[in-house]
Amino acid sequence: MTTYIKRHTLQTRLTHGISVVCILLLTISGLFVFVPALNNMLPSEVTFAMRMGHRVIGVLLVLAVMISAITAPKGVGHLFKNYFAKWDKDDKTFMKRFLPYMLMPKKVHMPDQHEVKSGQRVADGVLFLAGFMICGSGVVLMLGTAPFSLAISADVMIIMRLLHDIAFLMLAVFGIAHIFLGAGLFQPYRRMRKVMFGNGLISESDALYHWGHWAREELDKGEKVVEIDDEKK
């Protein structure tokens, strides 16, 4: 029997999965919006479909996140509580050791962490900011072009396009780092992808290694603790 802790709910995993798919499609379709040279390489019908698809997928992404937040207000509150929690000594030590840990994970000992690591709070904070920037500027850009064509000044459109590009670069850089860790490409995080893209469970040993404070709290409470016979899986 192996002890597991429930880390992510089904709704969280579905919202994350939908967001990943939408962001990948938006990245591909967005290239045809902001790189004119690509429009000359393919038939006009294809580039038009890419441009329209970029808008539709963007709307779907925003709707998916909003619906998930509205239907789970307690989850949103819990999220904010974790991200805006006061940093303790272990949080600060984790940030100081993060770069050496990435270079020498077998030699650098990291302190226990709470449900959301201090490094994750910083990285996700940038992702959230970039997400708001790209969604907000995207809405203005969409309303200022056909078929809406609202009376938005050229200067505002230029600023929105610049913000959209900057936000995309922020998402690209921190998104790649998120994938590197979350997908388990970094050896100590090898089993992390199963937590978000699997059944949402993490083994007791992995939980204690990555989120020591949180794992012990959950083990003491027992509400999210599950015993599974791995031989029967």
C-alpha cells in the first residue's frame, strides 16, 4: 500500500488542461496575426481562419477560466490566500537556493515549503500579470478591428499591440520554465506531470520532498489522504 495525498481537484485539472490547449493554439494562430511574412506563405483562406480562430480561442480561454472561478469561489479564495501569504524563513531560503538547486539538485538541500512554493508564487505571479495584460489588450484589439471596428484611436491600438507582444514574451519565458518543471523534464520533478495530468494524487514521499509543511498538515488532517495498492492499479 502506498499513501497518496489529493493535491488537485478534477475541476482544477480540467481548467488547467483546457488552458494549456487554448494557449498552444493561441500561440500558433497568433503568429499569423503579428508576423505578416507568414501570411504570404499560405493561402489567404488559411491565414483568415487563423486570425478568426485566434479570437474565438481567446474568448473560449477567458470563458473557461471565468466559469471555473465563478463555480468554485472557495477555490479562488484559497488560491489568493496561498499566493499572498506572508513569506517565512523557509520561503526566503528557498529563493536564495533555487538557482544552485537547479544546477546541482543532488547537492543542494531545499527547505520545506507550504502548499505553494515561494518560487512558484513569483513565477505564477508573472504569468497571472501577463495573462491579464494579454487578455485585456486582446479584447481592445479585437473590438478595434473587423467585424466590430469600434472607434478606437490608432495610438491606443498601437499601445495595445505593444502590451500584447510584451505579455506574450513574458508568458513564453515563464511558460517554458513552468513546462520544464511541471512536465517533469527537471529530474527532481520527474513525477510532477502525473499530479496535474493524472488523477491529482501525489505520493507521500514526493509531497514531503516538494511541500514538506503542506504534506505534514494534510497527513495530520487525513481528509485528502488516500491509501492505494499499487500492485492492483
